[in-house]
Amino acid sequence: MDQLIVKTMADFMAEGKQPEILFWVGSAGSYDDRAKKITRAFVKLLNKAQIDFAVLGTEESCTGDVAKRAGNEFLFQMQAMMNIELLNGYEVKRIVTACPHSYNTLKNEYPALGGQYQVQHHTEYIEELMHEGRLKIESSSKLNGKRITFHDPCYLGRANEVYEAPRNLLKTLGVELIEMKRHKQTALCCGAGGAQMFKEPEKGDKDINVLRTEDALETQPSIIATGCPYCNTMMTDGVKAKEKEEAVQVMDIAELIADAKDL
């Protein structure tokens, strides 16, 4: 396996250089064992495209998304201000992240606190690299004709209206993209956002992640694709609850592309 090349902002500063992008890894991508695979897949793609990128490493802290959604505005502002001071100190201009929660917070909530950056989701950035010819994505024999359905993460789709980039990338892989009844503007939440990930669900007929997984399974997919580590966890748990883990995989788009390219 090729060695992953990952430099920190501190490394770049020591060399007196600026990276093209800062890759914001996010809490899930840093600490969750399943989400780390998404992080690695995206880094493989960045290495393949020979992108000069940096991470903050141990200097990266939570964006404050969870605190804000849970109603703790004071903690959110403390976390945000600490990050903004660091990012501005490094003169960061452009941030790419694989987490729609980080994406939404950095893009829409940091500017009011003095953090002005160009922020992209990793699917938007991969699509840009493809258009520029820096990353070639061909249809893959592994995935050719496979039935895939895409689950829109709330903070990517309805909150920021990024619908086409992930779908365009999937189509490039030569898969058969089957839409769920509820998709794009009408997509149903996986049940993790708004800090719900960290508490037990309220009493009801059914957990929301199981309901959303049922939407996906109706399309009879071999893979449920998503672009969010939180969604990945919730949909994976839903697939397990429906005892379909032998037949259906839950994969991030970066993983599907890296896998198709045998990186």
C-alpha cells in the first residue's frame, strides 16, 4: 500500500509556503474508526491528484456544530473563536471537508465571527479536480452497472443546496443511480444531525435512521452512498437493524472513487 502523504499547516509554515487547500478532517473523520476510512480515501485522492494540501493535525478542534445545535451558544462561540484565531493566524483561504456539519458551520456561521473562508464539500472539490483534468475518474469494472442510491445529507442538500456534485461523481463511475422517493429537496434526515447523534431517540413507532434505511432499501441497491460520516453511521445501523448487511454496503463517495481507482 502506498504511503499517505499528509503535511500539517505547521509544516507548510516552517517551509514558508501556503497549501492549495486546508483539509478540515472533523471530529468523526479523526476519531471514529469507520469515518477514518473516509478520511484516508479522500487523502488518497488528493495524493493521486498531487494536491498540495495540509491538515491542522493536533491543532484542529471541533467546529462547535454540536454545541450550537444543542443550544449551547456560549460553548459554540468559544470553540469557533479558537478555530478562527488559528485559521486566520495561518492565513487560511480555502477549506475542504468531508463532513457537511463542519462544512455548514465553517461556511455559514464562522463569517459573522470573523472567519471568512472559501469552503467546499469534498464532493464539490473532487468534481472540480475532475473538470480541471487533475484527477481522472473512469467508469469502474468493480462498480459498472451496480445499483446505487444516494442519501442526501441534510447539511449538504437542503441546507446548502449541493445536490449535483455527488450524483455527477457517481454517474462518472458508471453505476446505475436509483433515486429514493424522498431525495434532494424532499430527502429525509438520517436522524443524526442537530446533536441527535449523541442522545437516545424520543419514543415513537420507529427510529428515524431505520425509516430512512427503508427508503433506501426500496430501491434494491447493492450500495447506499452518502457524503457524511454521521449519515454513514446511521444508515449502517439501519442496514444492520434490517439484517441486510450481507447484501448492502454503506459507502462514502470518496471511498467509492478511491476503490474504483484501486488506490
